[in-house]
Amino acid sequence: MNIKCFVKLLIIIIAAMILGGLSPTTANAGYPILMLDISNRNVNTQTEAGFTSFTTTDSGSVIDGIKIELAGSLDGRWRGAPTGIPYELIYRDFIFARPGGMTVTLSGLQPNETYEITIYAYDTGSAGDRIADWTANGEFCLTTTFNGSIAPLDEKDHAFTGTALSDNTGKIVLECGPNAGTTEQSGANNPYAFLNALVVSMMTPITTSRHPAPEDGAIITSTKVDLKWQPGMLSLSSNVYFGENFDEVSNATSEDTDIFRGNMTEITFSVGSEGSPYPSGLAEKTTYYWRIDEVNDLHPDSPWKGEVWSFTVASKSAFNPNPVDSTIFVDPNVTLSWTLGSASVTHHMYFGDNLQDVQAGTGGTAKGSVSNDYRPGILELEKTYYWRVDEFDGTTTHTGEVWSFTTTLKGLGTVVIDMWEDIAGSTLDLLRDSPSYPDNPSWSDVLTEMGTQLIEDTEDSYPGSYGARIHGWLYVPMTGDYTFWISSADQGELWLSTDDDPANVQLLASEPVWGSYDTFSRKSDPVPLIGDEKYYIMAIWKEGSDWDHCQVAWRGPGIREQQIIQGSYLSPYEPVNAFSPIPAKGATDVKRTSVLSWKSGKRASLHNVYFGMDHEAVLSADTSSPEYKGTQEPGSESYDPGILELETTYYWRIDEVNNLDANSPWVGEVWSFTVGDYLIVDDFEAYNNSENQIWWAWKDGLGYVAHGTEPAYPGNGTGSAVGDDTSGSYTEETIIHGGGQSMPLWYDNNKQGYAYYSETEMALTSGNDWTREGVKELSLWFRGYSATVGSFAEGPLGTYTMTASGTDIVGQADEFHFAYKMMSGPGSITAKVLSVSDTDPWAKAGVMIRETLDPDSKHALACVTPGSGVASEGRITTGGDSFSSNQAAITAPHWVKLERNMAGTFTVSHSVDGKTWAAVTGATGQGIQMAANVYVGLAVTSHDAAETCEAQFSNVTISGSVTQQQWMSQDIGITSNEPEPMYVALNGEGVVYHDDPEASVINVWTEWRIDLQAFADQNVDLANIDNIAIGIGTKDNMTTPGGVGKMYFDDIRLYRPGDAPEE
């Protein structure tokens, strides 16, 4: 056995002991994080195995992140401890204190955490009893007592243990001082303290990685580096993640091959060298991020996700500017900073509002040598500034890049806080239920950042129970993904709109109970935002007992480090200007018949509308300009510009007017939109669940009842069914190509009493001329589902081959292929898994007992995997989470068995030979209460929906009352289509089929472009189209049954020649 295998085996044994409630033989019962063998003053004679040598001259050193400082009237000795006693090297030398006491200060611990302290005290040359009391941060901790004539026979004989609470800075001061009850038998040299060794232990194990090297945030000069860390105390291996984007590294899983760098038992990982990531070297001026997840497959909580650490590769020139280059909305009282060039001695600043002057260092832009930051003074609002820093290293001047930023807008700088007092309780529902919420707060004020710490005013006796809101508009400095955090006490929520309209808010993050001030543990997923746009943002929280806090932080392309959102990016929510334009600002592919609309400023009594095709003309227009289109009354916030030109950009502006307000008019922003290069037949966006239901327009085989003046429609006699009555709009709202809705179409070409094809048709009441605007092509987008790959076959006799896709058999719902029989009552199934293809380490092939064929059914499973061993899995409640235990290092061929007893307990076992059976490590019998009649059989999943897994079984035996002898098989939880052709028909005459005769199994959004001439060749009058139909199957087929499935359609359009949609 090589040394690496031996070490790994030893680690596994220790971990198994810990998981089993045991620990290695030590004096302490905790999890050691510091083990010091204290030697005679400044001489290290020898060190006990597992300990770190420490002498008085080492005082102030940092070991594993903990700083140790010794103080007092210290003396030392080396003794010839009795040979062969336990911990001989510890007991042979020590330090002691007389008469002024001894202090050991430990810094760098977790704040406010309880630790176990063990002190070893013994001197073979000391006669009589030696007793010493130790305190920790002023509180009694432990007493050491020994008699030098009594030799230790066990490691614990002279080890004395107590507990200590660190302070809020993470410090413990251990002290044996005067008058602490510390005595020598003779009474001389009082106090008298011995310290042979010191062990500091956590009461619970640290499971995450720590102590990164390079340190978090370090700046390094080499373009290659060895990453090192201290693993978690229960870890057997580590998953390494490394990349250049914080969010990508933070959110990555082992499936993200660009970020996940592998699993390893070593605690060193190289980057920037040959054979490692970035083999050509790391890039200068670049920040890299890394994360270590600790793994122990024997522990149910594994893996333990680590923090994201970073380091930056230095450059000789200045880099890493703050503010970020080209960012906007910068505070006019900004302090400029940067990362200094390596080996730089002086830093020469150039700053001004002219790019060419800063590049040349002319025009008064040279500001001389500065320290590591520069304060230009209060700057003008809404102005772009340029700056550069030249670094001089004593020999060479390294000219810096020119960076820029733009100061924030007038009116930015604050955000509103609203307070609702005297609302008891700590849940947000109590705030929302208040009749004064959201429009009538007890009081309001402004903040200069998105956060506050409220402290009770004893003079005014503010109540401690309240609800509050901080809200306003957030202005985004650069386009990209942003992450948000909320910290609140008690419950809190953070909401952000998709635009500037509060009606479109979405929940980003929430604090369910309580969070500490300046501590951010509740964060959002990355949110894509557009630079130079504003979004409505709101944080609400409910405090139940005192005044406490709420804070919102963010990080993104223009905000390099996590920080509370500053006022320069915020303005109060006071909508005096028109806002929330439709079409949205900068929208493309807008309909030719669009009606413009907006939301009113809250002081407006009139809306002046400006509209045209020239930006500058609309920007400068007044009521005498041709761009002025008149006035709209309150309640009529819309304007119809008529039929618009294709591929044309339009500009518009709304001025809010109130002749009784001195601040009127409030001149609006110039918005723009661009009309698409196509005519719309149907984009499915207008349908809803009330007056415009989709199946009224697209008639199908089901028909509809009478509504309004419309008579009942009995259906078209085909197997089609349009719409989805479980969604809010009766359309598909998730699987969409464009906009927010698409048309779902079920097809059943084997439906009794119906034609053997499925068709839906829509009458056209306008836009019937398909020759106008020079259009020549019909376009529609469609997608279906893949055909099933699941199969089950026997051959040779007694050997079964199965294929399957599916995401997994896990979580709250399953996707797999199941071959089954029926069984009643207790019984078992045994099989030999001959093989299972490696579509994923967690692909599964095994035996299953299942209550129903629904994806979320209760079940039990014994399976073999390609890379994760043998596993026992199941679901105890319908729709509940799964349980799972696995035993690694086992592959097919291998036997598995699943048993069900009368009490409903399911037991999994496995075997090499089918004779000697053992339980899966960590698995126990599971009580799963199912119906008497269950499904029993073989299950296979690929664990990757895009892959097909093949497995083979033999020696399949089922015991018990088998009520269905014939094997049946089907996919569970996998949506699939049966192959069918697809066609479009116009006016019931011309029919064009898709080139792929199995178009229904295309599982991605696909555009189908049809030359309109193909219909004209069938005598369809393109100038008078009154009906369009979409069909699955062969039109007018009444004799040959076909398949079933579900399709989606979206964005039916007409294009001119050469026009192609952008994807």
C-alpha cells in the first residue's frame, strides 16, 4: 500500500469513528484546532507527534490562523520525564510562572464561540501538590493539580479541561494570576502555574475549508501559484472551483466544467503552470476567485460549501481602479483609489474632464505625486471625468491606462424610509394586514444609503414593534449580472422591479427570522440589469421587540465589492414624471399597430404628447412643434400613432402638466422603440382568461360553450386541444419563444371517435392581404418533445436490456424508465445488475417497489451506479424529498435486493455473489406506508436528460403475491412525443408540410420559414387569406391511427425577402 492510500484509509477510519460517536484517543472530547507542545523557554528539545512546538520566543506567532501571545514572569525547565510514559515529550519540558502569574492570549478565534481548553501540567521534579486556577476572559475555566512524585500513566492523567467563551472580537485571554487560589504546597512562590501543552478545541467540528493561501484578497506578483487551504475536520476530499467571475465560482456545481477543477485528497492545487488551469500563466491586473467544498461521502451533510476567496495578480502599472472604469452615477464627492503597481515608489496623478489632456498630461491635469488615493473635491453632476496614474518603481515610470467615470444625476442621493408604528409581532403579514399599509405610514424620512440602524429614542419613547419600508429608484451603473443581499431584524424581504414600475416587482431575497447588523447571509440569484436604466427597489421588514435594522447590499459589474447601496445610485420614489412606457424604452420588434401608453406622474392634470422619427426634434419640441400630438386627460394615458413603418425607429416624450403647480411642466425623458421587420399574424400575447380566450380564436377538436353573442362550437372533429386552463392566461407562460405567452397544442391521432390527425385553425378578420409590404414568407416558431428512448427487452432468456433517459430518481419527482409487474402485500425483488453505461456517475440501474406510476410516488430503490457505488434511495411521502445512502467503490456487475415486510418496512441489501448479503453503508430499514397493491420491477435513469443510458439485468426474481405476471414498461415523469408530420394550411386549400416528417419530436424552438409561393401554386389567393390552420399528422387522415404528444407555437409572422429574425 502506498503512503497516499494509507493516509486516505486512516482518514476514512477516523471519520468513521467520529460519525459513529467515537473520537481518536485524546484528552479532549472536542475537535482540536490548535495543539501546542510548550518547550523550555527558547529551546525545543523534541516535539510530541501531532503537536506544534512553541517556545517563549515564539510568542506573537500565528498558527493555523490563531495568534498566540505569552506574558508573565515566565521560567522554564527541562526534565527527564519517566521513559515510556504517555506523552513523554510533552511532560519532559514546560514553562511556569512565579510569582506574577501567566497570561496566554489567543486571537483570531470565532467571535462569541465556546471553546474547549485543555492544559497539560506536570513536573517530575516538583514535590507536593501543585494547584493552579485558570480564568478565561475573567471567568473561571479550569484548575490544574499534580504531584511530581506521581507519574502519569495515561494521556489524560495530567490534562485538565474547561470551557471558554471568546469575546466579540474572537479573543480568549487565559490567565493564572495572583490571588487566584493558586498555591504550592509550601505556600512559597504563589502563584505557581505550569504549562506543558495547550490544546484548543471546537465544541462542534468546523466542516468548511479555511485559512486560504494566498490569503483572501491578496495581491501576488507571480503568474503561477499553488493554492492551499486547511480542510474541514470531517473532510475526506475537496472539490476545487476556480475562475475569473465571483458569481460563477460562487454558484458553480461539479457539473460546471469550466469552473469545477476536480476532486482531490491533497490540500494544494496549482494554477498558471503547465498541466494546470491557465497553463500559459495567470494574467496581470486580473482578479481570480476560488472555492473549496469539503466532501465526505460517508456524511449525510456532505458536501460543505466553502467561501469564495480571491487574489489578484499584480502589474507594475496601476490597475483595478475605483470607481470602475467607464462606470456612471458616481458620487461627486468621490475618492479615487487603485491597486498600486508592484514595487512602485511614487504615484503621479493626472485628472481632468478632457480625455486628450489627461492622455498628454497637459491642461492642468497633472496633480503631482499622491499617496494611494486622490480626492479631487466636489465634482459637477452629470459630467464625465478622466484619470490616470503613472507608477514609478525607482528606475522606470510605468504609464497608466486612462480611466473614466461619470458623476451621478441631479436628484439622486437619497432614498425614502417609511415607518408604521405600533404594529405588534415580528412577521411581515402583520404589516401587510395593517389598514395603513402601504399608503399611510406613521412618518417618512430620507436616507443617504439603502440601510438604517434604528435605535430606540428613550426621550420620545418610540415603540419597539413596527413595520418599515425603504424604497425608491435604483440607477444601474453598468450592464451585467448583479447580486443583492438583505440583512434585517426581524423578518425582511427585498423586491426589485423589472423596470421602473413598482407593479412589476419580483422577490429577490428574504430574511425569514432575524439577521445581525452588517452581516449579509440572505442573497439573491444573479439579476441581469441594464446600465443607465432605473429600477424600482423596495426593502420591507417587521420588527417585533426593539428598533434594530435593515440593510441592502449589492455587487456587480460597476460595483466591484459587496457594499450597501449608496445614495448616488438612488432617488426617492416620487413619480412626478411619466414613467413605465409601453413599448418599453429601447424596445425592438414592436408591432406596426402599437398603441403607446405610460403611467402618470402623481401631480399631473394633463399629459402633453410628443412623437416623431427624429430624436433631437422630439427632445427639443414644444407645443408649437409638429412633433406635438396634443393633450391627454388623466385616466387616458395612451396615444395611437396609427400604422407604423416597418424597420423604423420612433421617439416619444410625455410632459406632465399641472397649471396650479409652480414646478410644472415636468419634462419627460425621450423614449424610443423600433418597429419590427415583419407583419404579425399572431404573437399569442393578447390572450387571457376572460374576454379573449385562446381556444375561441384557435378552434380545436374540443370546441367551447356559448359566450356573449358567440354560439357554442362543437369542435372540428380532430384530436387537437388548444390552451392550458391551469395558467393565468390559458396559454403557455413558461415555454415561450418571444414575449410572455405561446400556444400549447395537444395532439392525439388515435382518439376514439375523432379523425386521425389534429388541427387547430384561426379565422383572420384583418390583415388578410398577404401581399402587402412586399412580404414573401410565412414564419412560425415551434417546438415539441423528444421521442422516448426508453425500452425494455428480454434476450437471451433471463437477461433483460433496458434503455432510459431522465434527469434522476431523486428529489420530489422522478424521471426514469420502469419495467414492472404488480405485487400485493409483502415481498421482495432481487436482480444482478450486469452493466450500466456511464452517462453520469449517478446514472442508476436497480430494483424498485413503487406505489403508483406518478413521478412523485412513494417508492424504494436499490441500485448500482457507474461512479457512486451502490445506493439505497426512496421517497417516504408522496411529493416529498427523497432519502439516499450510498456505499462507494462498487460497480456492476453486482447484486441488489429490495424487501418489503408486513409492517411496510423496506430493506436494501447488496451482494457480490448473490449469496452473502450486506446492508448499504449508512442505510437502515425505511418505513414507507404504501397501498397493498404496488408496482415492482426494474428501474433505469441516465441522470442526464440529453443522454441515453443502457443497463442489463439477469437473475431477476420476485417473491410474494405477484398479481400481474406480464412485464410492462413505460417512462415515468419523462414527457415525450410520438413522431408525426406537421403542416400549415391556408384558406382550407393550400397545405405545406414541414420537411422533417417527424417534426413533432424536435425539442428546441425552431423557426419554420415557408415561401408563400408554395400556397399560391395551390391556387390560394394571397391577397385574401381568411383562415390559417396548423396540423399535426396527415391532413384529412381518417383511416390510420397515429401518435400523441404536445407542441408549442409562437410568433407567426410575415417577412419580406431577405429579412431574417435575430436570435
